[in-house]
Amino acid sequence: MTRVDFFIWPLCEKRYHDLAICNLINSIYLSERCLTVFIEDTAERDRLDRLLWTFEQTSFIPHGVDNTYPVELTSDSAKSNKTILMNLGTSCPLEPKKFKIIVETAGYDEYTRSTARSRFKKYKEHGIRVSSHKIEEIAETKNISLG
């Protein structure tokens, strides 16, 4: 059965949100070993690709734009063969129930927070179990377990 975990932290600048995303990806990779990261915009996907190489000097996250990598960055979640999806898109994935876990954030500003609320409601309307996890400090995203 699919579940969605929404991670909510205080509104912040995009660069801090991006750091939290990288920390979250790293935490999930270390505990679960693989996931798909969905980003609709290919320029944003390429930016995240570069950021994952540089956000921390001592970390290594094997990632790429196809599903041969443990962390797959994609603009088409329908092609994913992994059980965990981090949705960085503005809408719900087309086939949410094909994933065991969907990881969402509540955004970094009022606009992204508003689109996150819409996704939250959409998942609930589809009968998918949704949980919220409040994060007080961005550094907390370094030690997330999806258990």
C-alpha cells in the first residue's frame, strides 16, 4: 500500500530548501539504498544533478538521469522501477500507487507551500495514507529514516 510522507520545514530561501532536499536524498539513499527523484523541469533536474555533487564535500550519492543509478533523477516518474519516489514536481505523480513511499516537501515559499497543500489534498482524495513530519531545522534532514 502506498504512503506519502510530507516533510515540512519553516519557509526559507530556495538555497536552504535545496540543501534540505540534498540532505533528505542522502538520508534516504543511506537507509534505503535507492529512490527516484521526480522533477518536471529538466533545467531544475540538471541543477539538482550538479548540486548533489557539490552540496557536501564528504558525501557521495551515486545518481544520474537514468534508472541504472541508485538515485535516479527523472522528468518522467512513469518510467521508474524503484519503490520510493521523491516528488519535487508541482503535481502528484500520474501513477502514485505504483510506489511504496512518496516523499514530498511542503515547499520553501508561499507559492510552493500552496502547491504542496493541493498535492496533499489530492493524495487524500485518492485514498492514499498521508503523514506529515515537522522539521524545525534544515540540519534535521540529515538523519531521516522512512522506516
